[in-house]
Amino acid sequence: EQVPAAVLEHLERLALVDFGDTEGVRRLREAVRFAERLREVDTDGVEPMDSVLEDRCLYLREDDVTEGNCTKELLKNAREKIEEYFVAPPGNIPLPKLEERETFEQQS
Amino acid sequence: LATWVPVVGLEIHAQINSNSKLFSGSQVQFAAPPNSLVSFFDASLPGTLPVLNRRCVEAAVMTGLALNCSINKKSLFDRKHYFYADLPAGYQITQQRVPIAVNGNLSYSLCIDNKMSQMVTKTVRIKQIQLEQDSGKSLHDDARSQTLVDLNRAGVGLMEVVMEPDMCCGEEAAAAVRELQLILQTLGSSQAIMAEGQLRVDANVSVHHPGEPYGVRTEVKNINSVRFLAKAVDYEIRRQIEELENGGTILNETRAFDSKLGCTISMRDKEGKQDYRFMPEPNLPPLILYDAKSLPANMNHQQVVNIDWIRERLPDLPSVKRAKLVELYGILPEHSFTLLNEDGLAEYFENVIKHTQMKPKKVIGWILNDLLSYLKEHALAVKDSPVSSFLLADLLNLLERREISSSAAKQVFEELWKGEGKTPLEIVKEKQLELLRDQEELEQICQAVIDRQEDEVGVGTFG
């Protein structure tokens, strides 16, 4: 089944993923189809599982200062920095609307 | 004229008072060189994992118990996704599905008609308390069209306290927040200083006609003090009523409070409603808390948070402290409020009581009228008072023993305030303020005054 263009655009905007071309969207469709097979299982009365870790013990750490003080190392990754601050654009740059950019829909 | 019912709810973020962050071992400290209190996990570098700080869990449990909440013995962590430069991971770890505490309440008091003499008690329901990460700080440089990001605050533990919309105006919201602030400070779970961003309040405001469903609500942010909270809420209520009475509509939006202009301004996001794509945090198993009954026999006690153990060690909450002050010293309820409202004032008062023969009901007058007004006039905290509780006790003893009059005592107090290191007795002798006891001496003085006046009368009739 088709993934509606509006849903595609919504996903691209939320996850900042570019499905790029027909192949990308085909893979998405496959992934959704694969996940939907879960619906075939009767889960009535079964507690949902959060993660494979859910029976593990959550380790609690002592409230000691053991990390930090590595400003230089952290800033090594920054494309731009000013006096030990990371530099970012003034705000979120909104993704252009569907009509304004080239997505697979327009390419095909 | 149609009546409007304003409805106010609050979302309060309190920074947890801990040495290190919620999920990492970097230090929690206000004002440090940028990006110096940041670990690899805080900066969201690949290959790092969250490790929960036990102290933060205890702080949340203490707060939940103090607010009469049910503590969830099993609570879960989730990811809340959104993009912003001060959120390096692209998501915040929070507790959206099952938070650590739910269904509590907070009682607070208000003065009716601004008169301290009439106080009324109100209650607001606490919907929940959840543990979550704080984000970093963005410094906007509009001139150069850029944002500077400091991640020192990223990952600091927060308790989000959600108060149901049981309040109806700015005064109630302010009083509720003030009481929460005192509770948090008493528990030590947060220092809750609004000016340092340790307590942040967002208000949800709507209005409706009685009997009708609730109106559309707006969220008001950027409130930096309890005083501004009251102003912001009251402004927003008035704005909404005006808008609706003029036939307009209220948009479900976020508005920022501008303290200089005293109004709220729309922060409408061009990107529309946020979809946070909540998902369970896959790296953290459920948080399990224990009590005396469920405590496992052979578990490492460092790995155990025991709700009953914490409950037994809760300090006296402000409401209990006030009741004790009233009962012990016979002071009025409104006096107890003022005593607890100023940091250190109750302790000062009790120390004076300890060292003076004067009755508490008289001492309280000196504390609230004289000491407090001098402190306010000079914008001083109790701990910086030039008049210590011992000095004041000495002074009150002189007064109590009738060695000086009360007007003389006021003079001595004024002199003590200068902080020149003199004792009350020294000042009394210096200024000759001792009350005269000797009958004969008094008669001599009176006669001299009368004689002088007779001379003046004489001058009068001639001229």
C-alpha cells in the first residue's frame, strides 16, 4: 500500500530523514509491512513489553562528581565555536514545505 | 454582565539539589565556565549511556511524599523528541507514561483583602511529579544571527511538578508556588531559587462562563519571579476576557511574559503543533522502589530506595513548623507565615525567646515590626542583620526589667543597627536613657520644669 505523501512529509520533518528516492520509500513501506505482522499475534491479557531490559535491575549511581572538565575535547567536534561556546544558527530552520523542495514525489 | 471563571494550572520545573547530574557524573553548579561541566554523555557523543543518580530518585520520592502523592513503585523512562541546539541528543529523557509520583495535593494560604489578619487555606491537586533532564542554555546573539550554546545545564536533574487547574487567579498561583518553594527548600530536594533558574514556572490559563465547559487554554512562559507569576497570570486572564468579549477567539498557543511591558506576547511556532514521538527509553529498565514490606532480603543497600525509610526521615514541613510556632509561643497564624517567609527569621525569633524573659507575644512585635522593617529598608537578609538575636534579647531584657522605656528601647535599637559593636547597656548609659526610679530625683526635675515654665508665662504676659 502507498504511504500517503502527507505522512511521508510529516515523517521527514519529524526525524529529519530524507527518503530521497523511490528506493527509500520502498524500504519504508517494507518496514511498515514487516512491523504490521505483529498484529497477527493475539496479545489479549498480555502485558506489553517495553524493552528486553525490563526484567533487569536499574543500576543506581552514587551522587559523586566523576566527569566533566573536558571543554577542549568537546569543542574539537564543533564546526564553529566562540570562546568555549558552541555556535548554532539563530533558531530552528524550518524544513521548506513539500512544494518548495524536491522530494521523491516530485522527482517521479 | 456575564461572569467569567478563570482557570489556572501550573507546570513547575525544579532543579534537583544534587552534586552530579541525573544520568551522568558531571557536576551541577550555577555559573561555571561554559561547557566545563559537561560529560561525553551530556554532549550526546555516540557510545554513551545514561546511569541514574540515586540522590535524584530520593529527592523525587521526598517531594512526592511531602505533597501527599502516591509513589509509583514501578515508574518508567521515555524519550521526548524535538530538535533544538541546546538538546544535543535530539530527545529529552523524561517520564511520560508512568511518572514516579501521582495524585497529591498542596495546601497554601492567602490573605483575604490584603489584610494579614484574615487568612484562608486553599488546596491544589498535584497531578504528578516526574524525573527528567534539563536542557542546555542558548544565548541568542541577534546581532550576529547566531546562538551560543552552553551545555553545563544539559542533563541536570529536574522534578516536574504538575498542578491541576484548581487555581483561579495570579494571587493563588503565586501563593501555591511560594509554598512549594518553601517545601522544597525545607526538604533540601531543590534550592528552588527562581532567580537562578532552579525553579521555573509555566502557567496554563483559560476562562469560561460558569456551567460551561473550560475554554481554550494558553501556556505562559518566561516568568522569572513569584511576583511576575501573579502579574502574568492576571494579565493573561484579562486579555482572554477582553478578547472573548470583543467577539474574538483564544488560540491554543504559547505566550511569553514580558516583565517590562507587563503583558504576554504570542510565541506562535511557525512549525505548528509538535509531535514528540514518545517512545520508551530503551537503555533504562523500569525504576523499582521499595518499602519496608517489599524490601528484598539480600540486596545491596546502595541499590535500594526505600520509601518508608525516606518517609521516616522527612523534616517538619512549613505547615507543621507554623502550627508548632503558634502552639508553642501563642503567636497568631499570620505571624507564623511571616516568620517562615523570611529565611532564618524563625530561628532568630526562637533564639531571642531563649535568651529573654520577655513573653513571646511581645517579642514577636519587635521581630515583625522593628527588625523586619529595618531589614527590608536596607534590603538585608536575616543572616546579615547588624543586630544579632543575642543583642536584641539583651535589649528586650532591659525593657522587660523596666530599666528603660519602650521609646528609649526603640532609640537603642536604632543605635544598635549602626553595628558599632556597642551593647544595649552601653548605649543606654551613653545616651542616659535609664528610667529614673528615685522619687526625690523625679520631684526635683518636675519642679525645675515647672519653674522654667512659670518664667516663660511671665515673659508672655509682659510681651
